[in-house]
Amino acid sequence: MADIMTPALGESVSEATVARWTKKAGDAVRKDEILVELETDKVSLEVAAPADGVLAEISAEEGATVEPGALLGKIAEGAAGTAPKAAAPKAEPAKPAPAPAPAQAPAAKAEPVLAPSAQRIAAENKLDPAAIAGTGKDGRVTKGDALAALEARASAPAAASTPTAPRAIHEREERVKMTRLRQTIARRLKEAQNNAAMLTTFNEVDMSAVMALRNQYKDSFEKKHGVKLGFMSFFVKAVVHALKQVPDVNAEIDGTDVIYKNHYDISVAVGTEKGLVTPVVRDADAMSLADIEKEIGALGKKARDGQLSMDDLQGGTFTISNGGIYGSLMSTPILNPPQSGILGMHKIQERPMVVNGQIVVRPMMYLALSYDHRIVDGKGAVTFLVHVKDAIEDPQRLLLDI
């Protein structure tokens, strides 16, 4: 027997929930085939079969809570290989019956090609797995692919109109258990409100200079670096510049001590199907705009596909959240503990502004800095936000480090 064990879950993560088994007891399995998906406070983990054989026992059912090293199930080794060999020589006339099996094999084989998270989305929403185009390695269907297929179906008017009438009667309410990630988000946000002396200060930034710079160089930038030039890399650079000027915002409280961080690891909030996650762009102070754009793109894709690791999420010193991509004009972001500051970006909107005594139309964005007033004074918070504003309105300052 080969044991299927719960892997190490990462620093500060003590338990996980069994989200989904891709096989049932008695099914043949292959070594390295994904058998079970675990959901932790921060990420989803896929556990593969340690050997060829038959899934003899499921020790932890879906919904069970398990700790690192806990037994998930057992595989009877070698049984998968023996069963087909015994059946093949016995029934020669039965060979026409397996003949359809090759025809069905793609459908059965398509199942392992779906990531467990994608399988769950397909099953819950009655999506045809064969109709979902896979963009993962070797054509594997990722969570992002399943969500894209679901969105495409939802946008089809014919599909949407048919089930509306009967469902309106029976589905007025639905009770769904919160995922472990959503429970953790709720707990951490409430803890941030309860434990920190949280305050928010606002400013607005004229995006004209950055937008002009981006429009001038976006084609040559993409041609050279293979990635699009967005606004987030400018804000990451501006934030790092401001953190160096106001180190309190890059610090955290530990009991009666203050820990000042001399590294600049910026957490970037990413919305996913399961909730908000904050993967970390590490050593952002040493990265170019192109490096930052590539890293943010890679982390965003991993987040949407459910492939983030614990290392991707830990150790951030400051967070940037861009509610503007959803149309938010202004908000007060909540701290990401144990960090002492979070910058909220918002929608760019043309507004009349007075410049040199003249009313002109400018693309403006509201900025919000939420901070822990226990460690960051009002003067420091306002100074930080002004540094960010100045760097965005005059990007050359970032090059000159002034």
C-alpha cells in the first residue's frame, strides 16, 4: 500500500480542507496523476498519486479538515496494471465491446486534463469539459479556462433566458458554506479593524504625464520586453520611492517593538473567483518597469489559475490595491496585517481642474492611503501620499531619485 499524505502547507498554515477528490475508491490511478485538491487559508494545493495502482481507501472525505502529514487515502500498488492484463486475454468476443471504449476514451481522458478547480466549476455549472479550450501545459484546462467558458455561456442570451422562469420560483435563496479562503479573508479583515488604529488619508493625482509617457513608448516597450506597459509598474516604483522617504509606512508592530523593513516587497491585490489574494513582488526596488510588469502578469495568472504557492503570498511589506479596474471612484482600503500601510488606486476620470488660473480637463485619479496610526503619524502618512503623487505627476523624478 502507498499512503497519500497531506503535504507541508507552508509557514503559519496549520490545516487545510479537502475540497475535491478527482477519483473514487476502486478507481485505477497513475503515478503523478492529481487525486485530490486541498484548500488552505491562502491557496489551493493539488496532491498527486505517489504510485500506480488502485485507490483502495479514502481516509479524508471532501469537507474534512486535515493537518500536514495526515493520511488522505491509500493506493493498492500495481493493481491498476494487473487488472487490464487479466481481462484482455479472457474474452475475445468481448473485444468489439471495448471497441467503443477508444471512442469514449477522449471523454474519460479529458477528465484528468482538467485541473481539480476547473473540474469543480464544470461540474457545478454543467459545463461540457470537451467544449472548454485548455491553455495550460499540454492543453490542460485551468480554472481560468473554466471561468472563461462559464462567462461565455452566461453572455449568450438564449442560454440565459431558458432557465430563468423555473429558477425564479425555486432559487430565491441559496445557502453556501464559506470557503476556507473567504473565512480567512473575513477574519483577517476584522482583525485589522479591531487591532490597528486604522485611518485613511486621501489625495488626487493628475495622470496626464504617465499616460503621455505610456502612449509614447508602449509599442516599443512591448516590442523590446514582450509585455505591455501598464500603470501599476509606475505606482510600484512610486510607492518604493515614498517608502524610502517615510520608513514608518514600511514597518510593522510586533508586541512592544517596531520592525523596520529595509527591503521593499510589494503585495499587489488580485481578485479571483474565490476571493482577494495578495501575491508579492519581491525586491521591487531593484526591478525595472519591465521586470515589475512581467512579475505582476505572472503572479496574476497564477492567482486566477489557482496556482499560487505559499511563498508567493508571504512576506509583503506594503500593499497596493487597484479598485479602479472595477470602476471604483473612491474607497478606504483595509490594512493587510501585519503591514502598516495600503494604497488604494481608483478609476481614472476626466474632471475640470484649475491649472495656472485656467480651467482645464485632466485625467484624475483619487488615491487613498490607509495606515496604522499606532506607528504612522498623520504627517508621515500625508508626506508619503504626496511623494507618490509627485512621482506619478512627474515620472522623471523616479529616474533621478528625487
